[in-house]
Amino acid sequence: MITQNNMRILLVDDHTIVRKGIAQLLLEQYPQAEIKEACSGQEALQQIMQSAWSIILLDVSMPGRNGIDVLKQIRSLQINTPVLMLSMHPEEQYAIRALKAGASGFLNKERTTEELFEAIYRILLGKKYITASLAERIAENLTDQQHLPTHAALSDRELQVLQLLASGKTVSEVAEEIFLNINTISTYRSRILRKLSLQNNAELMRYALENGLV
């Protein structure tokens, strides 16, 4: 049974101020817990493979390996540590993708501190955590597939490339950030444009803005 005396929390976020702020909140709530930090997906994977953790708090949007990539690799290694995904993006953009990839829960960073602790509590009990609004959205999607946004058809990697391109990065800059070659990113860009019925980067940026993807 996990108690504060043996609780080990790994907090993964590339933004130092955000990471330190969440770590302080966790220390106030769990003063006896051991809380470690990682600032990148690669550093997180190293710590995850070296030690056992009670729970991992994992940011979705990180340069290089984003949170979804890290989560998929954790599960591919047969590591069953519960993972709570955190994000500044709206729930509808990443929550279902994260849950499908093996997350135990998803929480937007704009939610209250009480919700964060409730999510951790439920997950440590072996349960899943999603907000009531997300549960309602999932139920609606199950019965109304035709009203899903067009970008729901994109793969996780395609969605990541879309967001990076829409933020103004060039193909070469995207390739460098997520450690793929330029030809691969160009292929992803072509697929994205085709799936979204768009013609160029300007239309891609407009689509991303209109749908809250950036």
C-alpha cells in the first residue's frame, strides 16, 4: 500500500517555473513523499528505467519526445507505473489520445489544485481519472462520430507536426526539434494537408488557430 512515507513522484515538465510550482504544491500536500523532477522526455525515461515510482506526472507538450511519445515508450517497456498527463491544451485535443496510449488520467493545467490532488488520489487507488466534462465528451463521441473534428483522424505524430508547423516553425526546425529528418517531416506535412483538405501552411495555421490547436 502506498503511503506518504513510501510515495515517490516523478514530475516531468520542460518549463522550470511550472515544474517548480507543481513540485511545491506536491510537497505541501505530501510532505513525506519523495519528489523528483525531469525537464525532458529523455531525462524522464532515464529516471523511469532506473527507479520505481508511485506515480508519474507527465506534461504533454515537450520538445523532442513529447509526453505521448514518452508514455508509449514506457508502456512498450512493460512499465506499469500510473501516469497522469498534464497539459495546457484543452482536454478534447489530447485526453483521449493519452488514455488510449495508456495514461491513468488527464488534467488540464488550468484546473484547480484540489482537482490535481483528487486525480492523484484516485490514480494511486488504481482507478482512472477524467473530469466530468471529458466523460461527457467521450460519451457524445461514442454516439456521434460524424461530429468529431477533422483533425481527430490525424495520428499522434501528425498532430504534433501540425501544431509545430502552425506555431510558425519551418520543416527543418520541426525536424530538428523532434529528432526526425526533413524528408520525414515533409511527408507528414503532405499527409496532414491531404487529411485536412488544406493547400498550404497559411491554411494550416488558420485551421490550427480556429480549432484551438496552438
